[in-house]
Amino acid sequence: QVQLVESGGGLVQPGGSLRLSCAASGRTFSTYAMGWFRQAPGNERILVAAINWGGNTYYADSVKGRFTISKDNAKNTVYLQMNSLKSEDTAVYYCACRRVAGWSIPTSDYDYWGQGTQVTVSS
């Protein structure tokens, strides 16, 4: 069993930055794939960034060049650095874990989920 706890969300002005953290407990996640999803009101939950066990990453086109996913295996923590934030980035952000080495896009491929953290980009 893996427990995921997100933190770092909040209110930020357009153009600002936030860093989300996801702390994992229960079992080591160094060999698992991790993803950050987001869900805006009335929309589906979608993958914005993912990282596999070897450190290879995926980014949705909408966040490429602005978001960076990273992980610290020693701390069992994955991060999402979000820069140049836009109003359309406003959503609840979820951390998810997949019990295999490679990342995947569908939400159904992920085995564990955090509770979510709200990110609001507004002036």
C-alpha cells in the first residue's frame, strides 16, 4: 500500500510560480512511475506531467516549458515546479503512483492517488 499526500497549492497571480510536493509513504516508490494530474470544474482529470523510475519525463503540451517534474528517491517525494502560471492552470492537482516503472496517460493506469491540492491562478 502507498499513501500519497500533496502540498504546496494555493492562490497565485498570473505569471507567478508554485511548487507542489507529493510525499509517499508505505512502500518505496523509487521503482514506480509517478504522475501529476489536474482536474478543473466540469472537466476530466488529465495527466500534466509524469516521471518514470529512470527519470524520463512526460509533459502535456499545455505545460511544456513551464512545468518541471522531479523526484527525490531518498525522501520518497515527487515535485511539480510550475512557472509562468496562467488562469487556465487553475484546477485541483493530484499526485498518482503507478506500480510499474513506466508512466502512462490514462488515469485508470494509476494505482494510488493523493487527496488533491487546489491551485488557483487569479489576479
